[in-house]
Amino acid sequence: MNNFRASDLKLLVVFSVLMNEQNLTRAGEGLGMTQSAISHALKRLRSLYNDPLFERKAGKMEPTAKARNVFPLIDQALQDIDSTLPSKEVLPPEKLKLEYRINITNPYNAVYLQKLGEHFYQKAPGVTLTITSDVLSEPVQSLKKESTILILI
């Protein structure tokens, strides 16, 4: 358990993606990391497991016997952990029901906001944009109590 406490568990995610991709660049792309960051993570994994884990062969990162042995356990553990986390469902834009009030200080910018409104109407018809050019005496209060976006242009 001492090794576990001293380990960065994110390294196990890197290991899992490397096992699936067998390529540093693609693993980095899948994780939103640079190839250099993946290389550093692999170096730390190699130290942790006292094994090379992957060897470059024919343009691929070929897993060692140790990597193949521990992968099913790590993969299952990551799946188990992931199953406990709440899902991050993203509503598609067409299902959004939101209302925004945009106050512009320069009415000449209405052309841009009209285009913005048209875009919202096409992509997210449930989103309502109210565009005004009121002079707000209390802009901070207005921002706190309403969905007002103050554009100072």
C-alpha cells in the first residue's frame, strides 16, 4: 500500500492508453498531452514497475511481458473507478432551454449581435437572446440578478 500512496494514479491512465494505442503521439492526442509529457510519464511508469514496459519495434511501442500481465488488472481497476463517477452528459444545443439578456453600449454593434442571434436560433432554438442598449445605472447589480451579459464596445 505504501507504493500506491506514493504513486500518481494518472500514470495508470497513460499506461492504459499506451497499451491501446502503442504509439506515444496518438496516446498523447487521446489524452490531450504532448508526446514529451507521455514520454515523461512512461519514464516514471518504468521506474515504478522496474521494467521498460514498452520497447520500440517496427514503429510501434511493443508492450513487454510485464506490461501485458498487469494491463488487465489496471484496465479493470480504471473501469471500476470510472463506473463510480457521475456521467458528464452534455445536452445537445437543440435541447438547451436558456435565456440571456445582452446589453450593448454601442448600438452600432447590433449587426454582429443579429448574426449571433441567427446562429443561436439555428443551432439552439430553445435559447432566447434579448438584446438591449439600455444605459444601466447599476451594471453590477444587473449582472447579479439577471442573465445579463454587458458588452462594453
